[in-house]
Amino acid sequence: MEDHTATADLDLAIRQNRTTNATVTLSQNGAPLAHRDIQVEQKKHQFLFGTTWGESTIALANGELSGKEKEQAELRNERFVQLFNQVTLPFYWARYEPQRGQPQAQRILNTARWYLDHNCVVKGHPLCWHTLTADWLLGLSNREILQAQVRRIQRDVSDFADVIDMWDVVNEAVIMPIFDRYDNGITRLCKEMGRIELIRTMFDTVRSVNPDAVLLLNDFDVSPAYDILVEGCLEAGIKIDVIGIQTHMHQGYWGVERTLSVLERFERFNLPIHFTENTIVSGHLMPPEIVDLNDYQVDDWPSTPEGEERQAREVVLHYKTLLSHPAVQGITWWDLSDGGWLNAPAGLLRKDQSCKPAYEELLKLVKGEWWLAPTKMTTDAKGRFSITGFLGDYEVSLESQKSLFSLKEKGEARLSIDFHP
Amino acid sequence: MEDHTATADLDLAIRQNRTTNATVTLSQNGAPLAHRDIQVEQKKHQFLFGTTWGESTIALANGELSGKEKEQAELRNERFVQLFNQVTLPFYWARYEPQRGQPQAQRILNTARWYLDHNCVVKGHPLCWHTLTADWLLGLSNREILQAQVRRIQRDVSDFADVIDMWDVVNEAVIMPIFDRYDNGITRLCKEMGRIELIRTMFDTVRSVNPDAVLLLNDFDVSPAYDILVEGCLEAGIKIDVIGIQTHMHQGYWGVERTLSVLERFERFNLPIHFTENTIVSGHLMPPEIVDLNDYQVDDWPSTPEGEERQAREVVLHYKTLLSHPAVQGITWWDLSDGGWLNAPAGLLRKDQSCKPAYEELLKLVKGEWWLAPTKMTTDAKGRFSITGFLGDYEVSLESQKSLFSLKEKGEARLSIDFHP
């Protein structure tokens, strides 16, 4: 009963924060199109529903697959396009430029273009991170590391300026200078520069190359350390466009209350928030005593029927909780299919790309309850029709004529569309 | 064996960081005092060895005690003067000004003067804190709370300008805006202002009234949240004079390694560090599951012989660890006598003011191993004598003539003193 009430509260908040009551007046060459049969349908969500690249998609986009592998990759892409409008692509330095001076730009560029052709927002992840940074930094002085890091950003942001306008600029800065699992160039650099000065340098560098890009600070640490770091950056005059928050709930779903309490600590900055890396497993939970998730290495981590049911319930609640809060503008699911990071059953699809209940339930929301399917209507005497729709792009059809319009702000909207041949 | 080695390392580092090899040339009216018998003795440590007020000392300084109580308070004061050169006095707003407009300044002022007469550095604690703040703030708007807080600082810092030049300005800012145990005016204010802007306002206010005061930010949270907050404040241009770190080891001594790792995270700011609130109990440890120490309420928490031995060993190691690090400039023991905060046996003295082993061992260091007792020497042919001494104030006597000199910097020093009638 309580859960039901809570969900109803979330649903109401989602309606309040995400939809507009729009009255659209149709005319033809200025004359109202009264009492006409039309069809209206949503084409795109303003909210970013995203996921990650998938190695198979990169291979597919580069023409490297055939046979069964190709079919599987195509099936994954179909599932992707059906549900998502944002993708996060990998720029881990260790893999992107394993040999200094030989960046693997082309494969990622081809992949980014495929996503762009499918009307997606493409985000690059990450430009500066201590994990998976280039090993060859270890042979450099801190001054040279800084120079290499800045040049890497200049080069990659410039190479992708046509296709990527959103970047996770600095990743996991809270632990960056105290990370002690292994020596690496970026921890060394951050220890010397301090977190804020490092963040300032990296943000300034991206901004100087692509002034229109949306720049994120991203972290898994949601303790006060992170919101104090954000406050410190803002007080120091660094322009952060979006606060990125990871969840990675391999050890269990946070629940509505914790999620809202995290949001409460970050909403005060009046900045958009993206939930950049979300996972809920459909198998057994990772033991609670694991501190660094990377320490949990298993050969087999099966997805189970009960786990999939639980995952579906939790995914729905997670998305509803986040959409209920006006600051959240995007959610990126980490690994669309099973078998990705940590070999965890965190996908919305199984390894064979079949849909788990979580995928189906999410689809029911994103392209069902939160979506306007093609709907036949008739305009009134003044040529008007009304819809209540989620923010995004819409199309209205009058016989063979079509016109696009957007709902950009929640609340009320009045729009006019004139058809002219 | 390993412990022994570690302690030897600490002792060596203490010598390197805390002592000076000084050559002092004595003359009389410009002529070298060659081959003369003199006596040299240390009068004061530069390092701040401090503790807290003690209610009985406040009562004694205000002539409120008689009989046995007076004797006990006097005994406590004797023990204090023997070991310490710094005191922290209470300015908890709830107690200092329980009725708005009626501050209890006089009792604290009389107490501060007693400590000043005994050659102590007096610190006020704290000027802005959510705990023990004035209840009557709850009836005010946030704007009025801010005004009251600023005026409280202006008034109190001004009232004590002659006797207190060191303040814990903001206490426990890391949890200040998220403290949820009970509603209070300062948490409300910090939630609205943000931590950094609140700290800036309070520091600016103290500085405007007493520009020469030494101002501390103080916290018990030694997670990255605190060093990120310090970094944020410094990047925002706030002048923090000293970083204050609490330890309150009711659940067990940190140990050398943890203490040094905390120092490692704060030393990068190149600011002095005070360990402002230190406790190690000489009874059973508080259970580890307690998060807020204030939740542990016991009627009786006895000091035990075994506990006192353990406390003595740990106190010695704690002080040696802190003195081995050049950034640390002061250590304040929290509650000289048992029965203070939480009724814990955290004192160096028992309730009857008798000395625990920890007091005796600390005295052996502070006024023994780290101290130059009155020492007879003879000047050389050029009127010179040499000492290796801990930084601080010294007195040299030649028959009935006496002169003071100070060792201010570690390393090497050459000084000249001319006696003239």
C-alpha cells in the first residue's frame, strides 16, 4: 500500500515536471484549419535515455562482423534504437592510444556517426581519469604528463567536434589523488595540482576547443566529498554544465529514499544532473563487503528468472524516481547487454540480446506511458487541437502534409503551425 | 622490534623538525664573556601543548569555590601549568548566550586572564557551529540568523581582543548542512548559503574585528570531504591560518600509519595543522558500531589499570607521531581530567586529579626529553656556548644577570647576547 502510494507520488511528479499541456493552432496560408482530421505523434524525448556503446556495435559500425555475430550486433542495435536516444562512447586513454601518437580515432568516429545517423546524442567518456589511463605516462615527468593530457584533450575533442558535443571531462576526481591501487600518471598529476586546479585545467581545455560542448564532472562517490568538490569548483569559477552521478548498484538497488536524498544534496547547485552510469543486476548481488567493485571477479554471474523480475521492478522505480526530480536530464544505463563490465548480469538484454523484463517494462514507460503514439484527432472550429505530452519533438500530419514541433518547457504551451505548400 | 624501529624513526624526525643547534655568544658591553660559568634553561615550548578549560577552573577563576572543591581545582591547575602552554575556552553559543542579548562574557574573560597570566596561548572554541548553537535562532528567518551569527562574532571577538587571538571559527562544516539529528539555525543557514560561502562570511567577520588573530577551520571528519573543503575554501580565496583536525579516539587509537596518512592528505596545503581535540580513553573502548559518539551515554565509564597503561603507550605514540611531522604546530588534549565529555575516562588525570601514567609519560617528554632543564655550562674563549634545544624560549643566567632568547627556526642558529648593567 505504501509502495503504491509512493509510486503514485512519483507518477504525479513526473507528470508535473516532464509534460506540457499544449494547444496547437493549425492554419493553411494563415486560414485556420477547422474541423480537420489530423494525426499527432511523438518523435523524440527531450530527456536523455541512454546506454553504452557495446563492443559489437563498434565492430559492426566498422564492417568487421559477419554471420551470427553480425546478426546479434544488428539485433542489439534494433533494441537500442527502439528505446534509447543517447549513447556513451569509450575514450579510455589506455585503449584509445595504447601506443603514444597512435590514437584509435577512426573506429570510434565511425561508431559515433552511426549513432548520430540514428538521431542520438553522443557523449565521450572520459577525457581525464586515473583508471585506464595511458601506461606510457609513467615514463614522464608531471609537467610532461600535464602537457600530454592537455594535448590529448585538444586533439580528441577537435577530432570529434562534428559528432560529439558532450563529454565526461574529469572522472572520479574525489579519489583521483588518493587512488593507491597502482601507480599511474593522472594520480601523480592530481596529487601535485590538487583536484580543483586539475578540473579547471581540463574543463578550460575542452571549452577552448569546443565552446558549445556540454561538459560534465562525473563521480561514483556520492558522499559529501563530491558535493563539496562541486561547490569548490563552482566557487573557484569553473563552469560545470552538468553534474554526473554514477550509481552502479551491483550490491543492491539504492531505493527511492536514498536516491532522493542524494538528489537533495546536489539540487542546490541549480545545475542539470545526469545519472551517467546505472546498473542493477538480474542475478545474485555482489557481496556487501566488496569496496572496489573491480575486486569482484567471477567467471560466471548468471541472470536468473527471480533476479530478472526483481531487476525489472527496481529499474522501473529507479527511472521513475529520477524522472520525478526536475534536475535530472538524463539516465545512461551501463551495458545494454549482459557480459559487459565485471561480467555482471546488469544488462537490460541477455547475452543473446533477448529482452529481459526490465527492458520490456522500461520500453512500456519510455515509448508507452511517457510517449504519444500516433493519435488521430480533429481540430476545433478555430483549427486547434490539444495534447498533453512529454517534452520532446512531435509531428502533426494533415493528409500528406507533415510538420514538426517541439515541447520544450513543462507547464503550458501555445503553438501555431502554418501549412503552406 | 618493528615498533621499536618505528619509534626510533619518529624520535629522529622529531629531532630534525623541532630542534635547533644554537651557538650563543655572550658579551658584556661588547666584550666577550670568555670562560664564564653560566646556567641555561628552557622557559617555554614554541609547540602548543594544550588542553581544555575544565569547569572547575572557570569556577576557581571566578572565586566561586571553597574547601575541598577549591583544593581540587587548584591541584588541577598545578598539573595544568606543569605540562601545558595552551588552553581552549568554551564559546558554545547555547551556553554563552542562553538568553538573547545576555552573553556570559565575564566568567570566561576572568578565566582567560588567569590562563594569560600563566603564559598560555588562549583559543576560543567555536564561533560558528550547528551543535550547541543558540536555541533562540529557531524563531528567526535565515537572514536574521545570519545577522545574529555575524553580530555574535563581532561582539565576542571584540570583547576578547586583548586576551584571545586564536579562534576555531567554523566547526564541523562538512556535516553542517546535512546534520539531521535536530533542527537548528546554523544547519538551516549553511544549507542555504553553502559551506564555502558560510565559511568565507565567518572568517571575514572575525578578520575584520581582529586582523591579527589566528583563525582555524576545525573538523572531526578526516575523510576526503574535509581536505576537498579546505581546497575549495583556499581556491575561493579564503585565508585559513591553521587547519584544525579532531581525533576523539574513544573507539580506539588511530595508530601511527593512519595518523600519518591523514597528515599526508593535508600537508599539501602548506598550512600549519593543529590537532585540536584529542582523546584516548583509559577504560574500555566505545563500541565500533557507534557513529555519532554522542549516542554513547553511560553512567559509569571507569578508568582501569590496564586501560591506563594502554592509554599511556598510545598517548606517547600519538604525540611522537604528530611532533614528527613538521606541519603540526599544536596538540590540544580534550579534557585534562576524567568525567568530562561523554563521562569518558579520557583524562590524563583521574577524577581526583591524580596523575595517570599517560600524564607522567607525557610530562617526561614535554618537560624532560624535549626540554632543556637548568644546565650549568662554561663559555669558551670567545664567550660562546652551544645547545641543541627544542624551539621555544630560553633563559641564560650569569651570576645574578639573566637574559631571554628564543629558538625560532629548526636547524642552525647563531645568536648574540650582550649583558649591560
